[in-house]
Amino acid sequence: MARYSLMVAAILGFLITAAVENIMLPMLRQWQMRRITAQPILRRNQPKPPTMGGFAVVFGTIAAVTAAWMGLAVMEPKLMDGYQRQILVTAVLTGFAFGLLGIWDDVRGYLRKDHRPMPWLLRFAVELLLAFAFLGVLHLIGALPGGTLIPFVGYVDFGGWDIPLTALAIVALVETAQLSAGEMGVCSINGFFACLVCSAVAALQNHLQMSLYATALSGALLAFLLWGFPPAKLLLGRSGSAFIAASLAVISISMGWGGLLLLLGGVYWLEGIAYVLQGISYRLRKRPLFKMLPIQAAMTEAGWSEIRIVGTLGLAAFMFAVLALLQVLSATA
């Protein structure tokens, strides 16, 4: 029955997300055209695909997890014990909260004439608050480990610093994922491969509830790629990128494998490192290291085609996911 519930979660995630995107796309295009008509300065530039595609991913994932969990609770109640149910509810609500924050940021960009997102410090403070709330609940129910397996290093016990360090890691992953929110489907491809690894690890360790979450999200991301793969018709926006990164974080941490985020968020970390190096170059050399950021934009400036960019970074995401799975298999062998 558990296998069937995972299949249902993946199929529902795919179908619901695809349906919502099919409804949203013409509405967002119409909204975008009204903005261009009202603001002549926007007519000079080639309009980008509409954002907020992440709303469909958030809605599709939450709906699929809820439906699959309710069905499994009715058919096999013994598999849905209270402890794991508490972890699932905490993880899903945390991912949803990050998604809502991203949705608000996207809507704010649409409504404001200057299209500015939420101030960075305010967004960082809210994300940090959500991360601490998630970790605090896990600590209260006894599901938060004091350390984690760091890839290629081994198990590390953080002592009393486990909650603040883990909270900063969650926020850092979400922020780096949002750096590619307005670009091609690289963010969703990385999330798709990472979700497959999380689902496999959860199944191996009998974390059925986390496996439901990861499988539903992978189905939703596969549906999004129908619109987000080059030539993109719809972009994730901050809503999708924040939800994907936060979901990967809460799933991994809830299973006790928080250190895997160093690999599961591989492409996101590359984006973050690129921005850090750019800032250091400006400070020390008074000139940029990269002509343009994020990395996808720099590749485009260098003459790479969209397919080549997505294929290269998608392959990197796949390799990071394989390394993460190998780390788990070697640690549990």
C-alpha cells in the first residue's frame, strides 16, 4: 500500500500542478501585457515569460501530499503513527510558509511600479524566524538530531549550536535558490533530482511521510518543466524557488540528513558562491569577476544556447544528487 501511495502522490503532484499552470499562464500573460501597455518604458525591452509559476508548484505539492496522506491514513492507519504525522505536518507547514513568503514577494513585484522585491533584510529576518520555528518544533517533539553527516567529512556533532547553525543553513539555501528564480528551469531541475534522492533515502529508512512529501514535490516539478524548460513559457519566481529550497531543507533535516543539503543544493550553492566571489572581486580588484550574474546569464552572454545551459547545469545537479545518494548508502552499509 505504501508504494501505491507514493505513486498517487507523484501523479497527483504532476496533474494538479499542470492543471493550475494551464489556468494561470493566460491570466499572467494578460496581466503582463497590461503592465507593458501602462508603462511605455517596458516596451523597449523584450518581455520575459511571466513569473509566479511557483504558485502552481506550491499548490500542487501541498494538495498532493494532503490527498495521499489522507488516503493512506484511511487505508493503512497503522503506518501513520502520531510521531511521524507530527513531523510531516511541521515540515509541510514550514515549506508552505516559505512558499507564501515567496508568493507575497512576487505579487509585490507585480504591484509596485518599480518592481522591487521585499527588502533583503526584512525577507532574511522572516526566513530566519520560520527556520527557528521549524527547528524549535522538531526539538520539542524529539526529532531534531544534535549533529549530522557532512559529505566527505563524517558525522559532526554541533553541540549547543545545532539549531542556530541549521537555521542559517536553511536560510542560506533558500536565498541562494532565489538567485536563479527569474532564469530558466535550472532551479526546478536541481530540485527534481534532489527530491528523487530524498524520496529514495526516506523509503530506505522507512520515513514514509517524508517520502510522500518528496515524491509529491518531484511530480509537481516535473509538471512545471513542461512550461519552464527552454524556451520557457513560465518562470518559477521567488515563490517556487523559496518553496523548493525550503522543502528540500525540511525533508532532509527531518530525516536526520541535514548535511546532505551541501550536495542536494549543489547548483544553488554554486550561484551563491559566484555572487560572493563577485563581491570580493569588486572590493579587492575594483572590477567584476563575471560579466553578468546569475551563472545562467553569464553563460548566455558567452554565447551558450538555453538548451546547452540547462543541460550543463542539469547534469551538474544530477551528479550532485548521485553523490548525495552514494554518501547515504556508504554511511548506512
